[in-house]
Amino acid sequence: MPAEVSSASPPSPPLTERQEARRRRILHASAQLASRGGFDAVQMREVAESSQVALGTLYRYFPSKVHLLVATMQAQLEHMHGTLRKKPPQGATAAERVAETLMRAFRALQREPHLADAMVRALTFADRSVSPEVDQVSRQTTMIILDAMGLEDPTPQQLSAVRVIEHTWHSALITWLSGRASIAQVKIDIETVCRLIDLTAPEEPRRR
Amino acid sequence: MPAEVSSASPPSPPLTERQEARRRRILHASAQLASRGGFDAVQMREVAESSQVALGTLYRYFPSKVHLLVATMQAQLEHMHGTLRKKPPQGATAAERVAETLMRAFRALQREPHLADAMVRALTFADRSVSPEVDQVSRQTTMIILDAMGLEDPTPQQLSAVRVIEHTWHSALITWLSGRASIAQVKIDIETVCRLIDLTAPEEPRRR
DNA sequence: ATCAAGTCTGAAACTTGTTCTAGATTAACG
DNA sequence: CGTTAATCTAGAACAAGTTTCAGACTTGAT
């Protein structure tokens, strides 16, 4: 039995300075093109050109368009998590704080709807080959929600509630992006699902 | 002001016998190919060949691959709704009945995971041009859930809960299809979100 | 400084969704 | 029937994601 250090990713060799720079240029170009015209506007040839990299190189860094966009989302999420940390939500209950946090994220997405489109579509369209990356995004989202709840160690019920909140969050975004739900409707959906948190709160146990 | 019968679709001219037959052949071929290898295996040229129709004709009937797969889903959903009607769920509470119904649907999808993959991926990848069709699928799903709840006229809160259940249902399916969640996990998510129904029940909700 | 291995480039090729065209077939109607 | 408009067919052509390849460039180790 070989002693695996981490079951996640084979420890990819560290990147050189110039490689890091290339990677950043690519992600920047991707986000820029996405902001212009959404998923369809992120064309691999254009990304390559914008970021001064050969097409083959682009594919070496990101093995598919979906990989690229999911990585773009990772970057944006990290940025947002940082922003949220600085200004924690003010609500009195965990449910309120989570709803407030998600609405804040939602407003950020509204400022760049095309970028949101590209990232979310990529995320939900991703197949098994992108699972590790998508999982990473999911973990990051979970962290953001748990942060908002302000919990040290959540109960299994609470984790289930968080999962359902994430499901609702993603799906509600999709309905908004495809024009089938209004901003107000998304707000209602978020607030509705956040009530699940109260249901699972241990401090005030329900009779059972 | 013209009296519109339905604001949905301009009344498309009725199809002839042979056109109906063509449409059925196309949808059948689509479902068959999807069952084999999922979204990627549904190739427009192959669908055209399998259904004995020219490529241009296929595109006249379904203006894109996503349209085709969403229509395929409509057909499957209708079939499932019929099946479910015949054997209504037995649970004591509305939440139990909804969970039971969704799990039954889930088991049906498990029998054809590739087909499920094709349909669900198309559904969530659909852009605005497919909104009417996707909306139709959504309405159909809402009907199934409301049927399971056994309600005459649901309250706005209950409708919100149903929306959130649908979100969770779609997103949970995606995580399962992409191998990021187990069947057991999907079950838990469904049961968790169904608790929202109790939360919104207008009369005395506890007991069984 | 030199060599080997790995990386990057530019360009072409391949795949599959989508569009277009010219001609054949069908349907509706007088 | 014969005409006319709509539909269908076969096939080429186009668009964008992906793969491939030969040669130039970097990097790390000696």
C-alpha cells in the first residue's frame, strides 16, 4: 500500500515565474472575454491570442474550455470570500446572515452578468473530467456559507441544510441567467431555503 | 386589442401524419442515442441518420441540440407523470409523499443514467433561446410535486417551497451525474429539502 | 558552457454543431 | 389532374472546441 500524501491531486511541479504569469494572463483574458459576452464569447483562440500564448499552451494549462472557466470561477470566488470576510453579515440569526451573504454575492454577480453566465454555465455543464475542480468550487462555497452561519463544528443536519442551500443557489442563478426568474424571485428562493437553517438549529431543539 | 388565446406560442400549424411520424422518429432516436452514451453521444448527424431524416429537416423540427434534448425530456416527463398518477405515493405527510415521489423518479433515472445525463445537462445548459421549452419542463415538474402534495390551491409559501425543491432536485441530479454525490447523498438532500414543506404548512404541521 | 528533457509556438487538421443551397417531393387548392 | 407554395433531401460549407506536430526556446543538472 503506497502512502499517498493527498488523494486529491498528484503534486504538480511548482510553476516558474513566467508560467505563473502566463497562467494569470490566461485567467485574466478569460474573465475579460466572459464579461463581454458570456460563455459563448470565451473562445479558446481568442483567449490564447489575448493572453499572448499559443493555443496548444492554453490547452496545456487548462485541458478544456470548461476547465478554464471553472478555474476562472475559483479565482473570482476566492476574491469574493476575501471581500466577505472583511465585512461579515450583520443578521441576528444564522439564516439571516446566510441569506444576506448570498444576496451580497448575488448583487456582485449582477454587476457582471455575462461573467456570471460563463462561470455558472461551465460549472453545471462540467462532466466527470472536471469533478475535482468543481468540487473545489463547491467546498469554497460551503466555507462561505459556514462562515456566514458562524459555526465552529456544524451538525450533520446543518451540513445537509448547507448542501441544499448550495443546490438552490446554483439552480436559482441558472434560472435568473436564462431569464426565467427575476431578481426578486431569486431573493425569495434564497430566503425560503435559508429557513431550513432554523429547522436544524440545535440551540432550540424541535420536538421529535 | 387582439384576443390572445395563449400568450405562449404562436399557434404553429398542425402537423400532417408523416410529420408527426418524423417527429416521433427523431425523438426516439434522440432518446436511444442518449441512453447509449449521454449528452455527447447525441450527435445531430447520427440522430438525423437514425431517424431517416435529412440534417436540415432535423434542424427544422428542433432548432438546436439543446432544443432536441429538452423536447426529449418533455416526452419522458410526460410518461413519468402518467406512471406516477397511477400509483400515488403513500406517505402520511405532504413532505413524505413528495420525497417518495422524487425518489421514485430518481430510481427511474438511475435505470438510464446516460439518458438522464443528456437531458439534465441540456436543461441546465439551455440559454434564453430555449426558455419557453425549459419553462414547460419546469411547469410539468411543479405539477408532479403539487400532485404529490395533494393540494388544491397552494399558498404562496408552499409555492416557494416547491420552487426550492425543484432547484434542489435539479442540482442534486447534476452532482450525482457528474459523480460528485452518491445516490445516498441525493436521497438525503431530497429528504432535507422536503422538510421545508412542513415549515410552510398552513395548519397544524406536526404528528403523523 | 553544454546537454537532455521539458515547454512553448505556429500552423494545420480533425470533430461536431450549425447554416446554406439547389433540386426533388409533397400537400393544398382550383 | 395541374399549379404553386411549402417541405424535404443530399451534400457542401462554416464555426469553434480540440488534437497534433515539427521546430524553437527554457530550464536544470552536470
